[in-house]
Amino acid sequence: MSDRLTIALDAMGGDAAPRMVISGANIALRRYPQVSYLVFGREDRIAPLLEKMPRLKAVTTLIHTDDVVGAEDKPAVALRAGRASSMRLAIDSVQDGRAAGVVSAGNTGALMAMSKFVLKTLPGVNRPAMAAFFPTLRGESLMLDLGANLVCDARNLVDFAVMGNAFARTVLGIAHPTFGILNVGSEELKGHESLQEASATLREANLPGEFVGFVEGDDIAKGTVDVIVTDGFTGNVALKAAEGTAKLVNEYMRRTFRSSFVAGLGYLLARRALRKLRERLDPRRYNGAIFLGLNGVAIKSHGGSDALAFANAIGLAIDMARYGIIEKTRADFAALVQRPAGSAEAAAG
């Protein structure tokens, strides 16, 4: 990066904040030395941490605030009463141009509500969506929505497809991404009316890449498509099921290798391969729920993140900002709206 980028951090969000946030920023600084930080939170807790990290301190501006959005605060309450909180002020810094993106491990609902209220949605976007990466047999796939919109109509699903397509091309560097709608079957007649309508629209939308139609649950791990589109209810269930399955397999392997002396020897022989497997499936690699459709970059790190996971979330925000995801998404929606009247995509929005 030739120009210095500034990222805003909510230092008080997350189970292990602010230590985890500051340590994560320090790790990210090694990877992205031309990045500066605006850190919002309680100075008496953050300043001593920065003193131990002189390189980070040199590129960090600390803004003190006493108010913090709690993990149990309802979004509406946080939006109304949290105007001076570390989360809100960090988001405000993106809106007023002081920062290129914001990262927080705090309350998910409050972060989405505040981000939508402050940053607004891009022209043509009805609702923003949460997206995240899934490890697959082919590499990684992006899925959205993951819980921001529990009930979606056809227009919402089409919007999600446009957002995910733009992200895949801009941030992931996939020139011609494949994308599909998650359904109970791959046949064209499967699914409810909203899925059918969204599929018909996307077939005629002529987005870059290839719309493959409907995909099923087992296609997620196969990596059948680069972008998986679904409603927030289904996406969140799929995400939690995948996380639970990963923990189950890890626990089964741990118990198996501890079950006998011979099994322990087998672990020693397979240790290098198992280390590679563990690194490949490490959830810290995929940390960071991406808020797409907003007029600004916002990343939600997992509340239980450690420093490495938070550093990866910061890296994601940096990549989104420097590769121009907002401009690309805005251009794609403008192109969608300008297509001939009477076409399926024009009818969808």
C-alpha cells in the first residue's frame, strides 16, 4: 500500500478486551506496517498496554471514552443510549472520513444497528447483510446472510448475490466467481416462491461470473460455488452447525489419540499432518463477520477472539478498504438498476 490507511478499533468490545484488541492490532501492524489506528476506549486500561508496544503506540491515536456497549445490551437501547460509547465513536470516525473501516468484537446486534444508522446503506441496497468465510475442499467460500435478516424476500436475496459477487471479485480476486442460492435441492422447481423468484432474476441479471442456480447443504463444504446466498435464519443455522461439527471432530480426535498407548504413538507419527489439518481448520483464520451493503467498511470480530483472530479481522477490514469494495458494490448496483425496464432484474428492484 502506498498510502497510509487508518482503521478504527472499538477497544472495549470482546470477552478479553482491551488486551486482546491491542495485541491483535500489534500483530496486524507487522503484516500491514503502513496502517494507523484510531483506538476508542478507556484510557486508563489501554494506555499501559500501548506503552509496552512502542511501534504500535507510534501509529495509534487513543480517544478516551467511559461508555461501553455491553454484551447483553439490546440494539435499540445501545443505539439510543450509546452515542458516546467506544463502539459508536469508532463507527462515527468512518462516517466522517477519519478512518477507512471499523473493527469491533462487541455486541453484534448493536454494531449492526449503529453501523446501519450511521453509515447508511448503499444506493439500491434494501438491507445490509453479514457474510463470512467457510473452509471448503476447494479453498474458501463466502456465505451471506448469516443472521442480520432472518426473513428475506426475493429482492433481498438478489441484493445479497450482488454484494457477495462484488466482494469475491474485489477482495478475493476471483475474476469470474460462481454463485448460487442455498436450497433444499438443486432442481429448479425446489424451494419456496422467494427462492424461485430470486433465481429467475439472477439468471437474467448478467452479473460477472456464473450463477449456477440452487445449491444444497453439502455443497457448502464441497466448495461447489464461491458465493452462497441464503436468508439470515438458514445461514446462521448452517454456520453454527459447521462450527459445532468442527468442535465435535476435534474432540473425537483428541479422545481417540488418548485412548491407548498405540493410539498415542499413532499421534506422534501423524503429528506433522495433524498440525497442518489444525491450521487449515483453525477458526481464527476465518474470524470476522463482514457487514456488506453499508456505505462504509465494518467488521464484527467474534466476541471470544484472541489476538491472532482479531488481527485477521483487522486484515480483512484493510483489504476491503484498499481494494475499494464500497465503490465496486455501488457500481454493480447502479448497473443492475440501469438495465432495460421489463427485465427480471428491473422487476426485482
